[in-house]
Amino acid sequence: MSKNVFGEAPEQEKSAIAVRIGEGVANQQTLRNIGLIIGREFKNRVTQRSFRISTIIILVLIVAGACVPTLIQYFSSKSNAQTKIAVINSAGAIGGLQGNTLTKYIQASLNGITATSALGQNTSANSPFAITAEPSGSVADLRKQVKNDNLDILLIIDRTATRNLNFTYYTHTDPDSNDTT
């Protein structure tokens, strides 16, 4: 038997330490080899012509897919068309306004301009709403115009028996507009 000197490990312990150190080096070599293989394969795939073409095609499809809702909305909208509204006021003065002054106020409110600047103006061609006050024809005739898409909205303003304001409107999407009166 050999004599142990202070600070030295027996033979068995030395070999065990060497094996442990060797396993760590082997793990590092394995990870390094995996990294080299991944890098080489990535470079091979990226440099292939088919990879470049398919990447460009996929990018174009993604960009086109992101723009499709905007394009559909652009082509399906009525960009220059005005919404035609006929207003029948049977209620008299509303808030001190009646007749042409009330119509100009409604027009200014809907088109997003100040009421004082709209009082002296006619409906411009680029405003989204065109208001007609006191249209000719009966309510039944005007409802038929709404149903036939000659008029977009018919608004009837009147008062109830208790003098409260009552607003009734008709549109071409109104379920009650299917009648033939």
C-alpha cells in the first residue's frame, strides 16, 4: 500500500476526476459539433435558389393578405356618392329653428362643419350628406323613392299629443320598407 501524502488523492479518486473532466469536454465537443452542423445546414438552405424564391413568394402573399381588406373596402365603397336625405318637418320650430335654417343646421351637423358657416352655403358636391327640406310629394311617394334607392333616408319630424318631438326615419334597409303603400 502506498502512503497518502497530505493533498494527494488516492489512485482511484484521480481517475474518477479525470473521467469527469473528460465527460465535460466531450459534452462541449458534442454541442460544438451540433452548432457546426446547424450552421452548415442553414447556410446550405439559405443559399439555395428555391429557398430565396419561396421566401419572396411568401412575403408577397403576406403583404397582399394584409392589404386585401383595405382594397375590398376601397373598391366597394361609393366614394363620390352623397347620401340623400329628405326631411319633413311637421313639428314647427325646433330649438328656435325652422324651415331653411333648421335644414342648414342639420346639414352642418351631419357634414361636420360649423352651423354659422353653413347658414349661407348650399350643399357642396364633396360633402357626404345632401339634405332636402320639405320635399315635394306625399310621405308614401317619398317612401317609394327610398325603397327604389332614389332617396337614401326619409326623416319625418313631428310632435306627439303631449308636444314631445317624434322622429321617424325610413331607409332602404328598413324591414318596414317592403310594404307598397
